[in-house]
Amino acid sequence: MKRLLLLGGGHAHLQVMRAFANEAVPAAELTLVTPYPRLTYSGMVPGHVAGHYSLEQCSVPLAPMAERAGVRLLQGAATAIDTARRSVTLADGRSLPYDVLSLDIGATVDRDAIPGAREHGLFVRPIEAFTQLWSRMAELGRERALCVVVVGGGAAGVELALAIHHTLGERSHVSLVTGGGVPLPSHPPSVQRRALKALKRRNVTVLEDTCAEISAEHVLLGRGTRVACDAAVVALGAAAPAWLHGSGLALDERGFVATGPTLQSSSHPEVFAAGDVATRSDDPHPKSGVYAVRAGAPLALNLRRFLAGGELQPYRPQRRALNLLACGERYAIASWGGWSAEGAWVWRWKDRIDRDFMRAHGGIG
Ligand SMILES: Cc1cc2nc3c(=O)[nH]c(=O)nc-3n(C[C@H](O)[C@H](O)[C@H](O)COP(=O)(O)OP(=O)(O)OC[C@H]3O[C@@H](n4cnc5c(N)ncnc54)[C@H](O)[C@@H]3O)c2cc1C
């Protein structure tokens, strides 16, 4: 019997298990390794920080879906992959052999990218640790006014700055350090304008500068300004897990797993990868993570076919995707290619999509 090891209970593997629950995989031993028993849906985390959702509403337990899919669930975290021996080592020393390996372990944040961040930063990943730390911060924010600095001008940084402002209220102060340019550098100009307006309207100070250092009481900017700070939320871009370097897998220049159109590793056909941890070596504009949720179904199909010795199907990620940015209060910005819109109705739209996703995967929604 072939052993399929699913590493990481992320968005793609949740979809894989759903597909396997709908149509069983014959004659294979299926195992999922996950450090956490629940998957936290990052798209709803800014809504949780803003106070719109409980933590339970924005996470799904993995065990019921695993059971329906005939997948054995092991709690643990991988620390090494030996592609020559086809085995994965876990943090507790266990070694798991595999015939087919699928990686959906997401991305990390580089804890040493900014001096002092490791000691004083509140990192948005792992998201489970962030939500725990955030609940303590929110409690403190109910007792006294806080100065919060969000470091990172991407979508997560913008959404979190607005959410934090919404929940702490006007007596606290929230700043957003963008890294140099305008917030949302990879979004269309119309969305950048809408986001800037939203930040201004809600009194979030936008600092178009880099963050040079984080200390216990300040954030030091590249141009020398010191910003008072009780909590620095670090929402820098995705970084690849460093331990992949010893695996023998082909990696791109940033350390993400290089995959081809069938989601197989460019170097090891028995290894598949999807989501934030993977890049497409055939993509002229490689960007990790753009296909985490959508890659789930094609990943499931190709894993099933590979186990059965069938022909694999290439997966073409969408060029455009609907983008929905929560603005703290029940208000959001939508974009699709060059089109954009905003309003309370966009938030209701996002809310419905997110809750439907959660309910479809065993959450309470
Ligand atoms: C605040 C915030 C808001 C966001 N909002 C959106 C949004 O609205 N829309 C959007 O498309 N994207 C959003 N993102 C980005 C989104 O989170 C990622 O693109 C998405 O989670 C990628 O899914 P994934 O399956 O690759 O990994 P993840 O969902 O991160 O899952 C990876 C899993 O692997 C596990 N894992 C990690 N290391 C190991 C290990 N060593 N061994 C075993 N398991 C391991 C993790 O615990 C986790 O369960 C947001 C990100 C943040 C931080």
C-alpha cells in the first residue's frame, strides 16, 4: 500500500481532504501532519481583530474532515525532509516514511529581517500564535491607550492596522510603516487610493519609510524618526521556511519549493507542493501563495492520479482574482483587475463568502 504524507494542514490540504472525503482514495495510507488541530482562516483574522468574529468562527477543526477523508491525523511539526530516503523528521524526533509527499506548510515571516523584531515584535505568522498574543494586547487596550505600529504595507498590514484602530478606538494611536512607498504596492492604483483614503479617514498614520529597528518602547525608521510604540505588529511579506534548504528539493532564489504545472517539485516528481510554500518555475512572474485555496482541487486530482499511476493534469492559476480588503469597521474594498469598489455592501459580500467557505469545511461560519 502506498503512503501519502500530507505535510501541513493549510488551505490547500483542507481542500484535498474535502476532495478525498467526497471520493475515497483506494489502496493508500493517508496521513496529515499538522502542528495545530485547527486551521485558522487568515482572510477572517482582521475581522477577528476588529471584533466582528470570535476565534472559533474563523477556524475549522481538522479532525472531522480528516476522518471523513480516511486520513490519519498526526499532531507535530516537520523539521527536515530527506528526499533521498523519502522520510520526514518531526520536531519530537519521529521519522515518517513516505512514497508520495505533499507540502502545504505555508510561509513564515523572517524574524531577523529587522533588528529587535525577534525580541519585541508581534509576528503575524504563525497566525495561531498571533491571535493568542493579540487577545492579550486587546485586553491591555481596554485598560489604557496604546501606541501600535504595524510594520508592513501589504494587504495584511493595511487590514490589520485598520482592524486594530477599530477595536482600540480613538484614544489609542495606530501607525502603518509601509516599507518605503505607498501602501499596497502590488495592487492597482485605484485600490491604493481607496486604501489611503480609508487609513486617513480612520486616523491611521501612514509612514512611507522603512523600519530600521524595533525596541521595547520605540520603532526606529530608516530616516531616523523614532515612533513611540507599545506593540509592533510585524506583517512583512512571506518568507520560505529555512529548514527546506537541507531537503534536496529544488528551491527558487527565495527558498520556496519550485514546482511545475502539475504541482510536482521540479526536482522530485513524488513530491508535490501548493500554497504559499510553492512557486511555479514556469510562471514568468512567480509569486508564492497565489493559488493556495484554488490549487486544492487540482492538487487532490494529481495526488490521486499519481498514486494510481495515471496521467497528471496541468494546473493553470487564474491571472486575476477577486480581492477583498476589510477596512476595520464593517466596510471593505473590492477589486478585480483594474475594477474596484468599496462600501458596507462589499463587507457584507466578503462576510458571506468567508462564512460560506468556513461552513463548507466544517466550521461554524
Ligand atoms: C492577517 C492576514 C490576512 C490575510 N488575508 C488574506 C486574504 O484575505 N486573502 C488571501 O488570499 N490571502 C490572505 N492572506 C494570505 C494567506 O494567509 C495565505 O496566502 C494562505 O494562508 C496560504 O495558505 P497555505 O495553505 O499556503 O498556508 P497556510 O494556510 O499558512 O497553512 C500552512 C499550514 O502548515 C502548517 N505548518 C507550518 N509549518 C509546518 C511544519 N514544519 N510541519 C507541519 N506543518 C506545518 C501551519 O501550521 C499551517 O496550518 C492573509 C495573511 C495574513 C497574515
